[in-house]
Amino acid sequence: MKNSIVAPVLRVAFFLFMTSVFAMVSSGVAGDHPDNPGIKIHTSTVDGYGLNYSLYHFPERKTQHLMVSIAGPDGAAIEKGKVGFLVTGPDGSKQKAMAMGMKGAYGADMDFSQKGFYTIKTKAVFGDKKRFDRFEYEVK
């Protein structure tokens, strides 16, 4: 009896997983930038690496997508690395997320729905070194 239930449950779970992956790819969340270019919110240089931040708005999901593209000192995009964000909102609430690599950039869903100043901290690890960036962004 137990084996006869396991296979259908696994098929349904696999179907739901694949449906959600397809939806993410179709909507531009996984593996691709959204069609709209987003809003450029900040540019930094850390140890010779250029960090360019953009914020994308997804009204259907009621969230924003924070993206950072990183270029090495030679101008080439850094595609092999790990990037995380720590965002502190105007009310002091904190959001922490590991970014997903997407065509030469890294992004994560974040909530920027409150008006006011947000502190955005970024930790990027590539090669054998950690790089840190910090800036403030105002939602008006």
C-alpha cells in the first residue's frame, strides 16, 4: 500500500516543482533579466571591482528585485561567485537574501514598499576574497 501512494505523490510534487520553475523562467526571475530595464539606484567601486545596482518592480508579485552586476578591474563581468544582501528598512526591519546568478548579475526579491531610507549591504565572494559594499537608497 505504501509503495502505491509514493509514486503518484512524487509525480505531483515533480509537476508542481517544474511548473514553478517554468513560471520563474517565463517571468524573467530565473536566469534572465526582466524585459523592463529597472531603475539604476547606485554605483560603487570596491577593490577595483565595479558594482552597478538596479531595482526592478514586479506588480503581479507585489515585490521588487534587487540586482547587482559586478565587473572586474578588466571590465569583464564576474559570473562565478556568491552574493548576499542585507537590507534594513526605514522601520528597522531587516531582510536577508542570497542572490541568484542571472546573466552576469546577481538578484534577489526584496520588499521596498515602505517610503523612506533603506540601508543596503552587499557581500560578494569570488576568488578567495570577500568584498563588502554599503549604501543608502531612498524610496519616495
